[in-house]
Amino acid sequence: MKNQKYIKINGRTRLSAFGDAFYTTTYLQKQYKNNWMKGGSIIKTNDGYEFDIISSDPEENDGCVEIMINGDGSRTCLMGIILEGDESEMSLQRFGYSQTCSTNKKMERGKGTKAMLNALIEYVKTHHPRVKRITLSDCSEFECPYGNETKKFGLYSFYMLKYKKPYYMHNFKFLFTKPEQKQRYKKNLSLIKQKLIINDDMLNRYTKYMSDDYKADLDELTEFNKRVVNNDLKNIVKMTNLNCLFLFMLIDYYLVEKFKNDFVVQKANFHINMRK
């Protein structure tokens, strides 16, 4: 049986085990780009970025079209798939950050990531006009350096506290695909509209949790504690000079302590309509 990079599960397009291995292997990525992909299109954005977008030839790729931004070729920054027989929808399979995703200058985190997805949307509108909507599952993450390690944290809780919307809804106006996930979002929203206060008891317990499990620097935690005790958590997430590891873990820990099982961090399915 021929190896397939994609499978359908409950109506959603997913990478198979072979596909996931394929796109995480640098050698295979380069071979794919050199031998199976059509010549790229340079998309320039209003933010001054340039992205080299390449797409596969469906005759060489099981009838599907894969659209990629690879930057310098060291990683797949962004990838969408249009399956044969379902040309009205493109499913985003990979969406990551690297300074080398843009071809003309280092890409900024946040601003550059938005520019990259908007570049892909413009490319699809021009080169694949039959696509009516783009779909994805929210796996947005932020990488926090911690010594020689990097820890990843989901952005759902952070964006809900700061903006009252998940990442893709806030930045790109994506919509919930499933009604039950929209209802869960409304329930979460009603919870975080409450006054969110960090008290001494919670912070003391959290500091012990951090120091035991993550060996966080106690001097840093002590200084952090002085700044956040009895402050509004929604204002704390606006501070930019905090250790991101501590901040993200504090948010998740707080929401569990405050709301127990009522607040659910969900990796929801989203879509955006290309044309009205």
C-alpha cells in the first residue's frame, strides 16, 4: 500500500504518521521542495516582509495540492493542504514561527507571524480561487526559554485573559466551526470577566509548586511575588518584562485554582470564509 501523508478523521484532514515524519525530516523537506514543488511566488506584505510560497503539482502528489512557506528551507513554517475532490477547502496543517520564515529579513514573533498567514491567504485567493474557506485546529503555542531547555505553552488561556478571544479569533477573525465549542467559549468568557485577584495564599502555594517541579530561581520568584500580590491578573498579562515561563504557568495554575473544572482549555476547530 502506498504511503499516504494525509488521512481523514471525523471529516477533518490530518497528517498521518508517515506525513508527520515526512515534514519533520529536513532532508525530505529539501528533496520535496527541489523535486516535487512548482516554482514559488514572492508575496510582499504591508509590513515589509517577503514570503516565498510554493505549491505542489497534484499530478505528482496523489491529486492533492500542498502550499508551503519554507523560508530558508530549514523548516516548514506554514503548510496548507487542498485534497482532491474537495477543492473548496484548504486545511492548515502546520503553522510555526522562525526568524528565517521570511526571505528578505528576520521575521518578528507576533507581527511577522500575522503577516505570514495573511500572505498565504492572499496567495490562495489569487492562485486557488475555488477555495471558499480555510480550516485549522487551534494548537497555538509560545516557546519560553528555560536554561538549556525550551518549554512550550498553549496561548489559549493567555489570549482569553488578555483579549477575551482565542489566538486565531483575535488575530485573524477566524470563527468557531463546531457549535459546542462556541458554547464552551461563551462559558469561559463569562468566567474570566470576573475580577481575577492573586492572593498571598495562592501565590505561596504556587511558588512552592514552581520551585519543586521546575527549580525556578527563588530570588526571581520573590521579586515577582512583590509585584503581583493583590494585583489584577488581567493587568499582569499586559506586563512585558516578566519571565514568560513563570507567567504562563501562573495563568494556567490560577485558572485551575479559581475555576476548578469550569474553565476548559480547548483546542477548538476554526475556519475563515475566503469570500462572501
